Amino acid sequence: MQKHTLAIVIVWYGKWPWYFDFFLQSVKFNPTIDFLIFTDTLVDRDLPKNVKAINVSFEAFKSLATQKLHFDVVIDTPYKLCDFKPAYGLIFEDYLKQYDFWGHGDVDIIFGNVRGFITEELLNENDFISVRHDFITGFFALFRNNETMNTLFTKSKDYKKVFTTVKHFCFDECNFLQPYLEKSIPLTQLQSEIESMEHVVNKATIEGLIRSHFDYMIVESNPGNLRWKNGELFYKERFEVLFYHLIRFKKLPFLVLPIWRSMPDIFYIHKFYLSYHHPKSVFGIAEAIRLNIKSLSYKMPTWINWHRFKILSALKLVANKKHSPATATFSGRYKSHNSFVTIGIDPKDNKLFLLEGMQVTPLKQIKSQEFISTSVRCRLTFSHGNSPHFSVEDVFNYGFDKKIFNKLP
């Protein structure tokens, strides 16, 4: 029997995405958890009993946040709402009074058995729960519903700056430090523009003010080999997982969207499509062959451009070997003072961007002194002896535009 009551808060503005039906299907099988969706978008489908759509306009949300925080907030786009997620416990306190825990979430998630992972024991022993071991997960994190946790975000010396600035700071997680935390680089060794919730939770835990739990319970990227059946989600038919986060899957340039009349009780998530056919069945095998052949129209040009990119980058390196690596005009793999980065090109406006781990971050969002300074401590150096950071398969799977390697600086 579940003693702790849970509510997941989601704020959504805009058209419902194709994966919203998968989200709803998965939460239907978690009836002991309520999902509160604050939106001004009409929900034109039947909702599970544990999902409540609450009509709140974008302007009304800003007014409510201003009222609860006691200063004028700045929110120009729905994306900026991510910075406000840690404050949802305070902003929506009137809707959360009956719950022991609240969490902030997203709709690009297909849940498995939530209570199988978020157990009574885990809830008894912790005030904060993240579903990754290395950093706070803005797409799903749980807070004990009390004054300490609902105002924990105020422990950041920068929270007012975050809430009154148009810029998105990734405050709910770690100010874009995910690539380094994934590599187990200590947070204390990393420069950050603001004190994010990662800093706040770590400090509060060390000081004994709160009890926190970080553990990897989910699947991200697009590994395939996932099976969802009646509320349970398995990876490789061996490992049960809390949920699948579609953050990369939904952006695949050759993603095949499902066209189903109704949501099935069992479906399979492959690397770039979903199916209700068992992978080893005749229909499943035939479908895989057909769709893989179809994907070649994207993959072949990308494969050719990727190898062309590597060859031309190597030639550029030779041609510029007498110049400072910080001023050389070629794309490639660079090394900063604490990590490797890969520099690519945005074909739309021919601007450089940073490819690092799971992130695709414009250089303008990165501290200039960290990656493009010519000082000795932070200067960029091309790592000629190392293999490229991204393989061609990564290029396919991360969803980069297939023309991305056509143009060199």
C-alpha cells in the first residue's frame, strides 16, 4: 500500500506533440500518482483519471509566479519555464496541499512502473530524488512537500537573477554542465555562471539540511530494444526501467511516426520507430527491413559528408599547423582545460556550435573564457592524435541536419 501521495507538475504551452498519447497511455498505468498539467491548450482527447488539465494562460502563470515570488518575473517563451521548475512547489502550492511529494516533469516521457522505483522506503528516507546519478534531472525530479523544499531554490544566490532575466540558464539542472558531470568531473572544479539547483542540492545535502538521492533509473538517447507492456518498461528484455526520455528520439531527422487508430497495450521502441509487432515476428522483421532501407536515403549522404568532413578537417589541420589552434579556421575536436569538445557548423547561419556528450550547445551559451579564450590556461588545442568525438552512427542518432558537414568555415 502506498502511503505517500505524489503529484507531478507539468506546465505546457503550445500544440500537443505526437508523443503526448504515449505519455498519457503510460501515466494511465500509474493510477496512484496524479499528473497536474497547467496549460491553455485544449485537450481534445480523453484523459486518464489521474491526469488533471488545469487551464492557466501564459500571462496568468507569469502573474501567479510574480505573486508567489514577490517580485516581477521575466518569461518571454515557454522554454524559459524550465528555469522556474524548482519553484513550482511554491508557485502552485494551492494545488499541492494534499500531496506528500511533488515533482516537476515533462510530456516527452513514456513511463514504466513508477512506484516500482519510487518506493515507500525511498520516499521515507529522502527529501529530494533525481533519476540520474550524475546531475539533477529537470525532466523528472521529486521534492518533499514542505516549506524547506518548496523554497530550496532561494538558497541560490542567483535565483532572482535567473527569474528576472530573459536568458535561459538551465537553473533546474546544472547551468549546462551536464557533459562534465557525466564524466564525473567534480562540480567544485567547474565554472558556472550561476548557482544552479545542482549547486543548491549538493550544498544542502553536504550541510545536512536535506536528504537527497541520485540514481540512474531511466533510458535516454535512442538505444532501441525497449518494450512497453501494460505499464511496465523493459530494456533488452532484461532490465526494467522507470521511464524512457524521448529527448533525442523525438528529434531524429528520419524518425518514423506511428499512425495507430488507438494505443496498444504493448509496443516496441526501436532506434528510430515504434511498432506493435514483436521484433522477431514475420511482420516485425518485414517492417524492420522496409524502414531500414528507407532510412538509407538519409544515412548515405550523411555518411559521405561525415567522412568528407573528417578528411577536409585533417587537411585544414596540416595547412594551419603553424598557426595558433585558438585562431585556426577549421572544425574538429578540441581540448579545453577540463574536457574534450567538438566544434561543428550550423548550416542555417554558418555559426559554430559545440558538440559535447549528449549536448548540442551554441557557443554563445558557453563562457568565452572557457572555450575560446587565447590565454594559456584555457586556450583551445586541437587534439590531432585522438579519434573524432562523434562517430557517423552518433551523427545519425543525435539528429544533426544531414547538411551539417557540407560547409566548412
